[in-house]
Amino acid sequence: MTIRLIIACDHGGLELKETLKQALSESNVSLIDLGVHTSGSVDYPDLTHRLADKLTAGEADLGLLICGTGIGVSITANRHRGVRAALCTNSYMAKMSREHNDANVLCLGGRVVGAALGEEIVRTFLSSTFRGGRHSQRVSKIELR
Ligand code: RB5
């Protein structure tokens, strides 16, 4: 099954985004790249809101956001109803974010994780699935407030 993955970054995540795009080019991933494509300074909330709007509109299955630390994009993405963005610095977090939290957006720090670790985290995120069961009730409570 092909996964529609929508990705975006700011200038702090550009290098990692390009590396990951290359790494995923021969996988079962259909990429929608919202940019940025150049290294000029931008405001991470702008691209994050754009990605979140498209994801919640059903234009993609999962999202990947990259800024310098991953913090700004994760805070912003989680302001959107229906978005569960997980900032991950290792594969275990990526696996758990899908299996327990049904995360639909992975956030990475381009200045925090290197290319190899970033690729491992993304592949783990994409290949993990929500476990449901007791976790469904917990996830359903996230949106109540
Ligand atoms: C940009 O310098 C940096 O602040 C941004 O990429 C991100 O790390 C914010 O959380």
C-alpha cells in the first residue's frame, strides 16, 4: 500500500528534508513536498499550518515536519484539531507515537538528528501502526478540551 506523506520544513530542516526525500524515493511512499526549497529564513508556523490544513483535509495520510529542533513545528501542528504531532529523537519514540498515540505527524529537528538517524526514525514511523484497544479511549480523550 502506498502511503501519502506530506512534508514541509523551514530553513533549519531543509538539509534533512532533502536527504530524507532522496532516501524515500524508492519506497512505497508518495511524497507531497510543501517546501521550503531554498535556505532563506522563514517562519516555521506558516509552513506548519499549511501542512496541517492539508493533512486534516485528507490530502495525505501522514505528515513529516522538520525545523531546527522540531519543537516549533510540533507545538504549532498540535494546535490543529485532528493533528497528533510527535517530536521524536529516536526510533522507539517513533514506534510508540504510532502504536500508542496514533500520531499522524512526525516532527524532527534538522539540527538534532543526523541523516542516518533521521531516516531510521522516519522508516520506523511509516512502518508502525496504531494498536487500538485501550489506546483508542486515551487518544479519543485528547481532543476533549
Ligand atoms: C530557526 O532558526 C529555528 O528557530 C526553527 O527552525 C526551530 O528550531 C524552531 O523551533
